[in-house]
Amino acid sequence: MNEKTRILAVLVAVAALGAGIVYWWQQSREKPPAPAPRVEAPAAEPASPPAEPPIRYPLAQGVDAEALPALGESDKLVMDALAELLGSEAVRTFVNPSEFVRHVVATVDNLPRERAAARLWPVQPTPGRLVLEGQGADAMLSAKNASRYAPIVRLVESVDTARAVALYVRLYPLFQRAYEELGYPNRYFNDRLVEVIDHLLGAPDVAGPIRLVPPDVKGPVPLPKPWVYYRFADPALEARSAGHKILIRVGPDNAARLKAKLREVRAQVAAGAVRR
């Protein structure tokens, strides 16, 4: 290689190196900045479970729940306690001994509703048939019908309210278990009891004849006569709750006496029902 060729080669190499340096410098200037490091959003706090409703009418401490039998095995204990309170004869005559606590709780819960199934009542059905004046479309609820309920109303009036409420407090864990079993795990049965008593005390006082109508039966098989079931002809009365209808059917005098006892019971269970 002659001198001219060597000089030319050196110039080309220097030029190429310079071009490479310039290209690298331009690329580094034009390269977008690196993205900021990703910051993870803090995990959302888990939603708090809904707060349990506060107990409005707490009861004084009765018997420790552990000292009571299981709910399904409590009938003997409860029947013995009721016999001491009411007398053995009254228990045999008026009380349904099977699953008494469950039936009390279910009936109390159902009284403000449209129906309170008779198969769940803690007491025996009232003997005899509904006493009417007239038949069919002319049927009226007879004033004599109230006499059918007189025996159980007298029994209710005769019960010492303080002793009855004390027994309720002593057995309260059983009632609470039955209420939770009914589908209210976060509710307090005594609150429901006071609520239902207030509802019953609001039942209307209906004076005078109450017109009834036979059941509206749809289907090919007619009900036998005399009909067992009647409806109130007045739509306002027929729309009342099961508990209100019972207090209407027993007659105004019996209803007033039952309401007086309910007021006594409410005053004690709503005030904490101090154990006696």
C-alpha cells in the first residue's frame, strides 16, 4: 500500500468512527425516558360485616344456657315448669306439650303476619265450632262465640305475671335458640316479643255484629257444610294480621282482658324482667 492509499484508509476509518459516535449520541438523546416504576395500589380494606342490630330490651341473666338441655330435649323440663306455674290439670287441658318452646317462638313471630298456622300453636285448639247467627251470605259472628274462649281467658288472667315472666327469663336461652333456628341468627327474641305485643295491643275494638262470608272455593270439589272457615266481609278486617283477627274473634270483652295481661307482661319483659 502506497502512502496515499494508507492516508485515505485512515481518513475513512476516522470518518466511520466519528459517524458511529454521532449516531450513538443522537440515539441516546432521542431515546424515551424509562417508565417510572409501577407502584401497586394498596389493597382495599375488606368490607366490615354488617353490624348486629342493638338489643333494645335486654333481659336480666337467667339460667346459664349450658345448664339447660338441648332445645329438642327440653319438653319435659318445660312441661314440669309449666305444671308448677299453671297446675297439672291446666297444662293437660290447654297446652300442646310437643316442642312447646319452638311453637311459642314460631307463633309469636307469625302473629303480626297474614297467617299463624294452627299446627304450630303452643296451646290446644279452642273446642267447639264457630258460633254464627244466620247462614251463608247472611252469617254474622254471634256474641255467644266469645264464651268458647272464656276458659283460656280466665286461665291467662289467673297466672301470676311476675312468676310467668321469671320462668320465661329462666328458660330464655331456649327461646333464643329456637328463634335463631327459625332463621334469625343475629336477632334477639325478646325484642321480637315486645314488638309483637305492641302489635297486638293495636288490634281494633270492634263493636256490634260482624258480618262473615263463606270461603271462596275455586275447584271442582266443594267444601262440606257447615263451613269451618269464614272470612270477614269487611275487607279492612279481612286484611288484618292473624293476631288481630284472633282478638276480634274472641269478642271485645275477652280481647280487653287479654290486652290487660299483655300490658303487664310487656311492662316486665321490656324493663329487663329482673329475676325473682
